Amino acid sequence: MASSQIVPTPQTPSQQVVRAAVVRFVGDSGDGMQITGDQFTVAAALARNDLATFPDFPAEIRAPAGTTYGVSGFQIHFAADHVYTPGDAPDVLVAMNPAALKTNLRDLKKGGILIVNSGAFNAANLKKAGYGEKNPLEDGSLEGYALLSIDITKQTQNAVKDSGLSNKEANRCKNFWTLGLMFWIYARPLEPTIQYIEQKYGKRAELVQANIAALKAGHAYGETTEVFQNRYQVPPAPVEPGVYRNISGNAATALGLVAAAELANREMVLGAYPITPASDVLHELSKLKSFGVTTVQAEDEIAAVCAAIGASYAGNLGVTTTSGPGMALKTEAIGLAIAVELPLVIIDVQRGGPSTGLPTKTEQADLLQAVYGRNSEAPLCVLSASTPGECFYMAIEAVRLAVSYMTPVILLTDGYLANGAEPWKIPNVADLPKIELKFRTDPVGFHPFVRDEKTLARAWAIPGTPGLVHRIGGLEKDYDSGHISYAPENHERMCRVRAAKIAGIAEDVPEQAIEVGNESGKLLVLGWGSTYGAIREAVERSRARGLDVSHAHVRYLNPFPKNLGDLLRRFDRVLVPELNLGQLVKMIRSQYLIPAESLPKVQGKPFRIEELEDKIRKMLES
Amino acid sequence: MASSQIVPTPQTPSQQVVRAAVVRFVGDSGDGMQITGDQFTVAAALARNDLATFPDFPAEIRAPAGTTYGVSGFQIHFAADHVYTPGDAPDVLVAMNPAALKTNLRDLKKGGILIVNSGAFNAANLKKAGYGEKNPLEDGSLEGYALLSIDITKQTQNAVKDSGLSNKEANRCKNFWTLGLMFWIYARPLEPTIQYIEQKYGKRAELVQANIAALKAGHAYGETTEVFQNRYQVPPAPVEPGVYRNISGNAATALGLVAAAELANREMVLGAYPITPASDVLHELSKLKSFGVTTVQAEDEIAAVCAAIGASYAGNLGVTTTSGPGMALKTEAIGLAIAVELPLVIIDVQRGGPSTGLPTKTEQADLLQAVYGRNSEAPLCVLSASTPGECFYMAIEAVRLAVSYMTPVILLTDGYLANGAEPWKIPNVADLPKIELKFRTDPVGFHPFVRDEKTLARAWAIPGTPGLVHRIGGLEKDYDSGHISYAPENHERMCRVRAAKIAGIAEDVPEQAIEVGNESGKLLVLGWGSTYGAIREAVERSRARGLDVSHAHVRYLNPFPKNLGDLLRRFDRVLVPELNLGQLVKMIRSQYLIPAESLPKVQGKPFRIEELEDKIRKMLES
Amino acid sequence: MSNVIDPTRLTKKDFETDQDVRWCPGCGDYSILANVQKVMPELGILPENMVWVSGIGCSSRFPYYMNTYGFHTIHGRAPAFATGIKIANPELSVWMATGDGDGLSIGGNQLMHCLRRNVDIKILLFNNRIYGLTKGQYSPTSEFGKVTKSTPYGSADQPLDPASFALGANASFVARSIDTEAAHLSDVLRRAARHSGSAFLEIYQNCNVFNDGAFDSFREKDVRAERTIRVEHGKPLLFGANNDKGLVLNTKTFALEVREVGPNGVKPEDVLVHDETNPMLAYMLSKMPYPEFPVALGVLFAVLKPTYDGTLREQKAAAKAKAGKGDLQKLLRGGATWEI
Amino acid sequence: MSNVIDPTRLTKKDFETDQDVRWCPGCGDYSILANVQKVMPELGILPENMVWVSGIGCSSRFPYYMNTYGFHTIHGRAPAFATGIKIANPELSVWMATGDGDGLSIGGNQLMHCLRRNVDIKILLFNNRIYGLTKGQYSPTSEFGKVTKSTPYGSADQPLDPASFALGANASFVARSIDTEAAHLSDVLRRAARHSGSAFLEIYQNCNVFNDGAFDSFREKDVRAERTIRVEHGKPLLFGANNDKGLVLNTKTFALEVREVGPNGVKPEDVLVHDETNPMLAYMLSKMPYPEFPVALGVLFAVLKPTYDGTLREQKAAAKAKAGKGDLQKLLRGGATWEI
Ligand SMILES: Cc1ncc(C[n+]2csc(CCOP(=O)(O)OP(=O)(O)O)c2C)c(N)n1
Ligand SMILES: Cc1ncc(C[n+]2csc(CCOP(=O)(O)OP(=O)(O)O)c2C)c(N)n1
Ligand code: SF4
Ligand code: SF4
Ligand SMILES: [Mg+2]
Ligand SMILES: [Mg+2]
């Protein structure tokens, strides 16, 4: 539900209950904003708030200090109710320098709390941020906000002066000072973060001491100074009981893959070439050798996917992870995997394009490439994940379908899911369904393209199996013997059976459900992927305002769930919001011939809930 | 129009006039069937017949003699009327060995003339062809045909025995013997072929003499033996006056590119990596250095397209040629060309897939890859050619649009167009419109992404130009300065302007016309690419039978001609025959929301006219 | 089962398929196939435990004719597929067939990285100095100035020497042989088979259709002894019909020289002795300009170093040994958790 | 025009852009940029006649900071773009910046073929033995066993030496330098600039964020003299603070050795003299194992051979000279025609 307004009112500090809050930390890459955000998140989670987070990194590794393009940010939305997105506009903005203020102020809610480190607002930094000679802290331009201008640099230096740290190191503690202050405002305990500091800097006692001192000093600042009119309390959210952790989409994807390997009782080979924002899946999986995972950092994306296909051929689970430009390079090899009908899981963590584009920003524009981007008739299965946590389950689903249907499966996630995080109820491994997987061993009646009658999957006969020695390749094969064949009718038969096999997956996946709202009506908002949270929240808010609108979210993009057409036809109008110029909408219109309308956005950022609400309102008013 | 029946009747040979004929020569790769076909084609052309040809090569370079997969064929359709395809079923089949008979007999018209070289029907060859112990020439299985079983091997040996050739070389003359016989049947003069032989074998007098002897002997055989009841005469076709040549699609493509370079007054750099069936464009262009053409046989398809883009950047016309698997490899680099907005012409000579597929066979299944097969929103222009000769004009058009709109343009041809040939009226160079092309030289107001207001094309400022020094790259660029920009609204603005630029091409290309039939009615058959001839002929025949059907053929596949939607809506039904599983039809349905129906075929071969007629009939009857 | 074969009793037949061999009659590929099928039974590896991988090209058709597991992949990428196969199942004996186009043109990067990583696969590169399958374009090993279908004015590329390339890529085993020399080819195949790590074997192969006679100037019977030198570890680098010529190092110019050996020439002790573990010597031998020098055939270089697949296997085993087989439930619980 | 510059009066400023340089503070790329901007004016080439091409990586940001024409392309393919540019306009001075990942991992094939073809472009490979831009994965030049983000158990790859690779690819110019040694780097840059053909220059570059100190063991002031050897054509291969060590060839083992020079060691005449035209010596120098041997810096190899672009240009000119500028109408008429 909506995050409430937090307008400070002139009264003595007291714990005021709010149902939700959105906080954004912004500063230089070196200011430690990601750690601050992570710790603040843990605190919210431990307080049992529901939450969603989104970090926003600069494209540069370490841009020079003070520049606008070097600003690093972290936003968290936490609430006593269900949370679906990291929030549109922050209630609180913490800006550690002028560049951070410059680039983020416009997002802050009118009247929101603005905490700035005035110590960083010197002439040099103001100039780098593009403020020129003017200091926004002094020229009255921040009047619409609840401005708290604190020299955090100095406060921190004072707090840690006994630690013997160099000036530079002392300054680095600023983020914990800030965190301490924020913990005070939101009435969080300091202990978990103290433990974290001890663990992280354990080897250097002086750092442990200094950072803890800074944290406590920030907290004390809130307690003792009188600048704060309010402290806030966000009550626990009504979440399902269970053991929770915070999880990012990339971590969930990696865990889903490992889980799937275990459920299928197979070892996994990941072939990958580093690329933003997919690299973390490789990093995560490279740690898991004891789970039988081998990661090959290949020389390029082509070799990466080919190694994965080779591994599948030899009976392992072949997986490859990448992003847009890497996907483009893999298409020829994916075509081979389709032709030889081997299982292969391809994770595409979509990012802004075209070409190198906006490598650190999110987008959903690889859909058509995933479905159609190969030479000739080369059908495969395409899935997507809607939330960071769902990446886990869709990764398992990708593996299940790949091995059951002997086909490549593309799982589309994106930069927003990959780096965003949400609390995730940890599943009980024993409850996860096993993945059935049988290698062919019986030579009787065997040829490599003999098919399962139901799934149309060909036999998976791996090297090392006696009696099944055979050859496969990318040339067309005879339907009845698997040998090379250029016969015309056979080619059509093979093209059709490959298509039918993929189409048949629709029988094996859940029917499309309505996420929110009625099963029929005036307007259906049809989404896919990471727009889930924004759409869901916008539809809920619109319904709360009495509008007849529903939300459905497609996870199975090729083939579509078999009831999708019927479901769509039950609505007068269908709106398809996407972080692209209209791709799913093309597929929907073509397949079902319904005048689905597109709501495109390509800004490297997710939808704001408001944008969607506006559009829904306009459509239902018109 | 329809090719007429040639059923031999028992009377003395006399010149019987027929309006059309389809002849197919088939034999071992080593039997010289392609030369035979070419010479027969020249003869038909000189007799002013309209004609279309199609060679059919085996995938193997030189398969062992006598095998079915080593059979090489050549079909020609020539007529006194317009000819649009190489014909469905031959009236005359010339089979030089059992394997050739085995693989081709089923295509021969009922009652058609079947000429076989009985000298090749020995036990070994029969077995290799899969006839086992049975000899089809003797077991009565050929009864439905006008069988002429001649020991061409022996006849040829006798004819050339004075030439002093080895047995092997003597045998090689069989094809000219056969040609001589066919020339007699169709009443063609021998002189042009004699000249050809003299030119080709000029250096070896004994070969000249032997081949001419064989040719004459074959002719004499027709004249003197009484096995032939009929000779046929196909009168000249009513073709436009002009100078003609026979041209294949690949040759026409190469010539179109050179012509375009001349019309634009620019030198050309072709970056290519050999791949069937596109290699001949590279071969043709590599001869044309005196036209300022430089060909780079690159190390792979990626380097090929990158070299072409580099050449465009430096102010030449960058071109790359390939087929399906190579297209797949080029997509990442094409995305860059889109992002930096440089002209680039990409020729995709489509072949059977997926993956390596049927490399020597034809298909139209790269359409969706061409339109959508790149990461992110990466729009470009896609064209196609409908006949071999049209490849010339569409190649020019591709260059024109690429340089006018600073965009990659994909021209789709296919294996059928590439190797098929038709008589082509040679254009007068002076009549071809010049291609306007201006490099930016004025530094005032310059930045690399400053746009032409009308076309939205950015300025083409080439290295070496004083005052315009600048950098470009694949990262997103600021609309107003061309510098790197990650700003959200700017990214959307740039994505939209790139899309608008391509969409705007619709204003600059011919409106969609009706090829045959009324401007509205019951059924429109909508085709694209090499299916042109078959569709046109099928529609003409159907209309002759009184059916209300029209034919439109799309050459501009992205964007579509601006009137296409209106045109389609004037028909009750729209049928889209394609050599794929339904690709154009997807785009049509999605864009215009009309229930266009698909007629797919994926057999590595073109449509037969009959198939299309059947479908049309069924649709109009139902 | 009835079809269990005794690995010590394998014969050539066990490695032959029933597929029609679809190379042009007279192609050098036939004799390579025959030699491979002859040597394989000696290795004591059951056909079902052997995988042949290839890219695209005439040479890459090879797997179809071996009665083992086989994977005819895409152009140039066979080393990457082979790497995946070997990692997934290290028990398999993995072999690769490629051509000068497949392996060195489009596939140069995959080959290079496979060699430097030292993946335990055996690589046969059929070098016919031409693209056979696409009907006669020049390749990276074609001579400068070569006239082909795509270079009617002669190629403008300087060629690559496959063995030098492999050495530059830090390959652990580099050898050369010729299609027509059965005994030599078999010997080198045996050596390659036994090498642990990437074994790179270049085989000069005649394409009688598009580049006939490319190697005749040194492989024909009458010139062979004078124009080639058979290198053997520990043996002096002698050649010539009477072993009367040798390779000598000019220590001044630091370059190899061809010298007569005997009363009128250098002493036998002055002739260099082949040391297949010396990368410098191997590089020199690979780069000797022809025809001033003979063409070096045999094992130019062979050393042992850790294999990529072996290291990965050890890492996995060590990780399992240390942490025990991974506990998925524990992994899912990961870092900070909370219970509700 | 007002902005005509005299090519003999260029200064460093003429090659500097107004763009913010976006490398991490302290990155070795800065000093490479400064050196390049210092040397460029000496070449007498106007900035407008120079093109810098790059792939993707921190190093590949280089063109943005040069006030010349620049093309930041896609990952690994810069050599192919540069080839197209050079062919299209041979008057341009074409330079390329790449990294150990861009140039040797994904781009190994493009680099290799560019070098063997000898396209006339100058290639600077910034070797920091890590992927900087993607935040710290190992690269093809990282040490075996290297622990990085993607190899928590240590990398299983044997590394590649860029200079050996280039020599294996038949490069005509191969050199090495270090980011921090301005004078040496400038000298080698000048040599590269003047070379006709592909000039390959590897520059050891410190990535202070993800691989800090990778080269400290030989580039730090106090060890530099003992741990590196500066090779110069025609000069003996001496090194050490007092030039008291030299490289000597052991003719028995056919291997290089490090020896003291002087009364207690070998005679100065026994020390090898660098000959940059000798490929064997260059290969040896590129492969000397560290730390047993010093790291060789300078121009390891340089010979002249026909350039790819030059040959193509000549072929085109010759074709035009012979046939005259092509007559399109005649071409269209081609083979057999008939008139109606
Ligand atoms: C991606 C791709 N590009 C191009 C081709 C076409 N092609 C097939 S084989 C080949 C060259 C083969 O040369 P080589 O490896 O030397 O094999 P050979 O036929 O000479 O044995 C080419 C260019 C292809 N199949 N796939
Ligand atoms: C096709 C593609 N794959 C992967 C990437 C991601 N990527 C960008 S730079 C890079 C490696 C850069 O390493 P290096 O060339 O050594 O440059 P450095 O940053 O170290 O200077 C990678 C993997 C990409 N941009 N494009
Ligand atoms: S084309 Fe050449 S290499 Fe290929 S099969 Fe024929 S002879 Fe052999
Ligand atoms: S990550 Fe490393 S290489 Fe890249 S800019 Fe920073 S210090 Fe330089
Ligand atoms: Mg070859
Ligand atoms: Mg690097």
C-alpha cells in the first residue's frame, strides 16, 4: 500500500507510527552508501517490516569524487503492509555531497526530510556538482523541504578522533555516523550493525572501534540535539510465518540454479563471460564447488554458451548467464542447441541498450530477441521472473523445462531485479518437487532423435553409455533415424515437431492467473517481469479508488499459458506496460488479435506507481 | 502462364508449337549438368523466350559418383509468355544415372518425356541409387512416361573416338551429346554452344573437337533415329525491347551494390566471410577493384561486419554479406551501427535452418531475426527482393536508404533467388537516379548527433574533416550534444528518435501496389521475397478461372509501406504464403490486427504453383 | 549385456561407421581417417567412452565417420564444446577435428584459449590451406598473393603458421604430420593420444579439388627426404636422403642454418639435438622459412603442466572434501535471516 | 578557415579533450594518456587526421580523452573496425586502445588476424591482468591460481603472454613498456608510431582498485634495474643496477641464462646482442620466466613486410591503371547478352 506522508510537525520528538516509509541514501561511490543501505535494510527486516530495495550504481568504477556521474544511491521502501516496489519518491533523502543532492533532489517528496552533510558543501564540490558559486544550503532553494544540514564530516571526525585513524580513514566512517542517526529516527537497535562491523573489520581493531563510535555518535546526535521533531515507528508487516532473508535477484537466480541441480540430481556447468548486470550470478556460483557446480569463465560469450551446451551433451546441466550484448553473440550457438535438442538454461539479465547502451540501468527490451532472435525457425522456451525472490523459482522452472523437453530455455530477468532485493521466505528444500530426469540407456529402438510421445522430447543419451554410440550435429536430421537428411518433407516435419514440442510446454505450466482484481471487466493491466511490483501496487490503489481494473502478470512468455487468450478476451481493454517500446504487446496482438495497448517506458528505470495509476485513470475515464 | 502438356503422339517428327516447356537435367555432380543447363538457357534466351531457371546443387562438394546425395540438377522453364518461376513439374526429365532418376522421377509430369542414359544403369549404380537388383528401365515401372532409354555413354564414346581422349575424358563429353539431342528436340541452333566450347576449351584442341563432335552427334541422333515423334517450337515471348542478359540473384546483388556505389560516388568496402549461398556475392565483388570496390575476406562474420562499419565511419560504403548463421553472429555489431547511426548494408541470403540446417537449400525464415533479432530497442530498415533481377534494384535501394537515413539496412534474398536466374533487361546507367550523399563539413552548430529535420538522420562527419573532430560509441548519447549520457528522459528521447527515423522511411518509399488483380475483393495473397513468381502465376491462373483473388508483394518489410494497412483491409481475407512457419504473417497481424492467415512451407524448396492454386481455391470455396 | 567389448581387443572395425563417407574421391581426409581408425584401437579406450567433436568444414565431417560419440557443432567453436564435455565428464577421451578455416579463421580465439588453458583434449587440425566446404576461398594458412575465388588479384594477407600460433598460445604439445605418410602420422597420433593436456596436431592435407598439390613440393616421394626433417626428442636434427644435412645454430646471428654434415661440412656433434621440451627450439622449427629450410615434422614440443579440467576437478573434490557435499538448506539460509 | 593548425606546431593541448576523465583516481591509465598526449604532437599529424579506436573496458575509454576522431566500439572487435577505417581511408593515422580482456579474451581472434595481416594500425594493449570495468574478474593474463571475484578457488587457466601471442601471430612489431615509466613509454610509443604495419605495444598498467601492485615486484624504483631488462637493437642484453648482468645463450641446452658479467662472470662479448629483427630472440625474450629472469621491456621485435591495407591499395590502383576506372555500363552488360 501507499507509503504515507512524513511531514515533520513542530513538536517534541515522540515515536510517531507510520505505515510505510521510503528512504534514499546518496553519496560518492566512496561514501559507502551501499553498506549503509544494506545495514538499514537488515534493521527493517529484523523489525519485520516488509520491504523492497534498489541500489543505483554509477557506470564508472570509481568516478572522481564529487562528480554527478560518480553518485551512488540506495533506496529502501519498508512498511507495515505489503511492499511491492522500492517506492516512487523518497520520504527521506540523505545526501552526502552536493553532486548527490543535485542529482536526487527532484525525486524527494514535497515536504520530505532532507538530511545533508554540509561538510561536503565546499566550493570545489559545489562547482563539480554544477552549482557554480551558489550554495543551495544557503540560497533558500531548499525551502520546500524539511532540511537538516549537519556537518557529518566534522561530527564523525570528532567521534573517532581517539581511534588513531588517519584523516582519510576517519572520514570513511561517515556512513556509520549517518546510519546511527537514521537508526535513531526510525527507532532501530544498533546491535546487529555493531555485530556486522565487528565481523567485517575484525582484523583491524581500530576500525572496529572507530566505526562503532561513529554509529553511536550519530545515534546520540539524534537523541541529544533538538533538531528532530519526530521519530518514526513502522510496525511489523503481516507476513507469512517462516524464516526470511533478504535476497537480490541475482543471488536468487544463482540459488535457484543450484537448487535445481540438486533437485535433478545432476552436476552443473556454468559457462559465462562477465557482463554487467549479470556477473554476480557467476560470482555466486563460482563459490559453490562443493555443490558440484563448475564455473567456466570463458574467453567470450560464444565459448561460454558452447561450453554449457557441451556440458549438457555430456550429461551435466549446462547453464549460461549474460546480458543483452552477450545474448546477441550467443544466438548462433543457441540455434545449434535447438537443432540438436539439448537442454540449456540461458539467463539474460536485461540492461539498457541498444548496443552498450546504459550498462548499469534496467530495461525489458530483449524479449523479442529472446523469442525470435535466431536464424530460421528456431523455437525455444522463454520465461521471466517478476520479483527478486521469484528468480529462485523461475530458475528452477527453467531447468525443469529444459531437461524435460530437451530444449534451451531463456530466463529473462533484468538489472532492476538483479540488484534490487526483497525479504524472501526461505523454502524448505524437502518441499521442493524433484525434477524427473532420465538418461536413455536402452539400445532397443534407439536413435538419437527418437521422441517421447507426450513431451516430444528426444532421448538424452550421454557419451559413456554402452550401445548408444551416435553422432549429432546442426544439419537437418531424419525424423525416423536421426541421420543427416536433406529430404524436403522430412525438413518440414522436423521443423514442425520442434515447434510442436515447444508449443506443448503450455500443457505443462500453470494457467495464467489474475494477480489482483476480477476475472473480467473494463481493463486488464498485463505485465511481465520486474514491473510486477509497480503494476500490482498501481492496480491495488486504483481499485481502492473504485476503478474496475485487474492485473495479470505473464511469467511464461513462450509459449504463453494456454488460457491467456481467453483471459484477455474477458476484458474490454488490455494495457501492457513494459520497459521497452512495446514488445510483449506485439506478441499479444499478433497471437490473439486483440487491440492490446502499449504503455512503453525506456528510461533505464522502473515505472513509478503514479505513472501507472495516471494511465489507468485516464483509460477508464476516457 | 501454364506450361503446356507435351505428350508424344505416334506421328512423324514435325515441329509442334507449344507455348511453354519445363526441362530438368539431372546427373552426378561430375556429369556437367550445370553447364548443360546454362547452355540450354542461353539458347532459349537467344530464341527470345521468357525464362526462369533453378540449379539444385548437392551439399557435398563432390559426393562419390552414383550416390543419391551427389545428384546435381538444373531446371529451366521457358515460354512464349511471361514466365515467373522455373516451373512446378518438368515436361522433360533428362536423367544421367539411376540416382538421378530415383530422386527426380516423382516430379516429372504424368506422361512427360523421360530421357535416361541407360549406359549408367549398371548393377553398381542401381545399388547405390537404392534400386537394389531391379532395373527400373526394365521392370515396367516407368510405364506412365514417354521413356527414351539411350546409352548416351556409348553414343558419346563413339562420337568422340577419333579425338584421342582418354576414356574418362571421353565420358565427360556426355553432357554435350545430351545437349545436342535436346537442341534437336527444341529446334535450337548449335552455333552459340559451339562458340562457347571453343572459348572454354580453346587451349586444348582435342577437347574442343570432341565436345563439338558429341554435341553434333546428339543432334544427329535426334534427326536420324525415329524414336522421336515430335519436335517442339516455343515462339518468342512478348518482352519489352532492350538488351538482355541472364542474371542470377547473387550476381544482380553484386552489380546493384557496385552501381549504387557509383550512383553515390563513393568507394565500397565489402566485409564478408564465405558462407553458402552468399559467397558468390563476395566472389563477384572481389573482381571489381577497378570500380573502387575493396573486399575484405575477414576472419569471421563479426570482423566482417565490423570492418564494414569501420569503413562507413571513415566515409566509404560499408557492406556485409552473409547467410543465417552468419547473421546471428553479426547482431551485436549491427546494434552498434544502429546506436552510432552509421550507414551499413547487410545482405542476408537466407538458407534452410535452424543452425547449419540445409545449407544449400532455400528458406525465408530470417525475417523475424532481421526485424527483431538484436538486444534492446534496435530498429533498422529491412528490405527484400522478389526476383533475381530485382536484387539489383533492391541493393541500390538498400544503399540509398542506408546513406540517407544513416542506418543499417538489411536486404533479404535467399538461396532460390541467389542461384536462380532470369533474363534481365540491362538498365541504362544514365537513367538510374543518383544517390544524394553529403558529408558534414560545417563546424557551426555541429555535434555528431545533430539531425536532419526531415529524415532525422544524423550528420555524417568523417575523420579527416577539419573542425569536426569528435568521438562516437555504443553508450547512450545526449540528444543535444552527442556526449555520453545516462539521463533517463534523454535515453527515452533517443530511443524514440531512432525508432521515428526508421518509421519515417515509410514516407520515402513507394506505396504498396497490387501486383495482379483488383484493388479490393475476397482474397489477397500477400507475399514477400522469392515466392513472387509462384504467387503471381498462381493468382493469374486462379483469376483466369474466375476467382476473385489479388496479389500484393511486399518489398519493404520494415517499415511497411504506409498504405499497407488500408490496402489489406480492403480484402475480406488475406493469405500469407511464406517459406517459413509464418513470420510476415505475425508482423501483419500484430501491426494491423487483421486475421491474416498463414500458408507456411519449410522444405528447402519454393512453393509449387499448384499448391498455391489449391489453397486459393479452397479458401474461396469455403 | 551382449555388446560389451573388451578394450584390449578393439580393432579398426570397431571405430568405423556405416555412414557413406562424403568427401571428394581422392581427398586427403580419407587417409587421415584411416590412420585414426587404425590407431584408436591401440589406446584401449572403448568407442563409447570416446567423443569426437568438430566445427564446420569438410574436415569437420570427421566425427560422422567414427563409430564413437560425436558432435558436429558450429563453425569454429569446437574447442569450447569439447571443453564443456571434458569438464562435465573427465572420464571421456575427447578428440577434435578441425580445419585451417574452422580452427584458425573463425575459431582462432576458441582454439587459442583452449590451448593456453591446456584442456585435456586432442586436436587434429587438417590444414589444406583452403576453404574446402565453401568451395575454394583462401584461408589463414594460404600463401600471400594466393589467387582463389575470393582473391582474384591474390590474397593480401600474410599467412599464419599453425604450429607457431599454438606455441604463441602456450600450447603444451605441438606436432605436425602429413596425410599421406601413414607411419609418421600414426606415430604422432599415438604421441598426441598419450599426452595429458591439449595436444595440437597439424596435419598437412591435400584438397585435390580446390588446392591440389599444395604440399607436393615437399611431400612427394622423391623430394621428401630433402625437403622435410623428422624431429625426434634426443636425436640430432638431421635430414636428407643420406642424413647428410643438419640444422646448426649460428651463435653469432642467433639463427638456424642448414649445413652439410660430414667431411666437407660440420661435425655430427655440431648438429643441434632435438629437445621437445625447449619452447625456443620448437618455435624456431615451426618458423623455418621454406624452401630455404626443410619442413619440420613430428613432435615439435611437448611438456607437462596442469590441465584445466584436472585443476577444476581437484578444486571441486577439495571443496567437497573440506565442506562436505554442499548442504542446500544451509546455503539457502545464507547470511542474515530472521524468523516470523 | 580559422582553425587550420600547423602540423609542426602541435602541442599536448591539441590532443586533450574537455571531457572529464572517468578513470578511478590513481589508475595507471592516466599516465599512459599523458604520455600519448605528449608524444602525439611530435608526429606531425593533425588531430583531425588521427582516429583512435577501442573496444570496451576501462582502457577502452581512451578515445574519449583524445581530441582526435574516436570510435568506442564493442567488446573485442576494435581491430576489425580499425581495419575497415584504414582501408577506407589510408591517409588516416589509426590507433587502437585495448585491454587484456578486450584484446586477448573476447577479442583474441580479431587481434590475432589484424597482427598477421599486418594492417597499418598502432595497438596499445593496457595489461592490468584483470577485468577492470566489470569489477574484478581474472583475465587471460592473470596468474594461474589467481583469486578473483569469479575464481574464489583460484583460476585454473594458464595465462597467456601477450608478446609471445603476438609473435605467434606473426606480428611485425612487438614491444613492451610500463605505465609508470614515462621516458621509456614515450620512446616505445615513438617507435610504434613510426612503424609501418601493425605495431603491437603491451603496457603493464596498474589497476589500483582491483589488482593493485600487480607489477610492483619489478616496476618499483628500487628493484627495477635488477628485475627488468631494457632491450635495444644492436646493444648487448645487459641489466642490473650496474649493468653487471647479461643474457647468455647456453648453446648446449639451447636456452637463455642470466650471468654475471665481469671478472667473476662471463666476458662482455659473450653477452647476447639484441637483434630486433630476429623472431627467435624476440620469442625467447617474451617468454623468459619471471622472476628467474628479468622482464624484457622495449622493442622486442620489428621487421618490415607488406601491409594489408597497402597491398589492397596497390591492387586497386593497379586494377584501375590497367582497366581504367571501371565502366559500369559495360559491367552490367557482362557475358552473353541479346537484344530484343
Ligand atoms: C557461422 C558460419 N560461417 C560460415 C560458414 C561457412 N563455412 C562452412 S565451412 C567453412 C570453411 C571451412 O574451411 P576449413 O575449416 O579449412 O575446412 P575444409 O573444408 O577446408 O576442410 C565456412 C566458411 C558456416 N558454416 N558458419
Ligand atoms: C559482448 C560483451 N561482453 C561483455 C561485456 C562486459 N565487459 C566490458 S569490459 C570487460 C572486460 C574488460 O577488461 P579489459 O579489456 O582488461 O579492460 P580493463 O577494464 O581492465 O581496462 C567486459 C567483460 C561487454 N561490454 N560486452
Ligand atoms: S573439397 Fe577438398 S577438402 Fe573438401 S572433401 Fe573435397 S577434396 Fe577434400
Ligand atoms: S577499475 Fe582499475 S583499470 Fe579501471 S579505471 Fe579503476 S583503477 Fe583503472
Ligand atoms: Mg581447409
Ligand atoms: Mg584489464
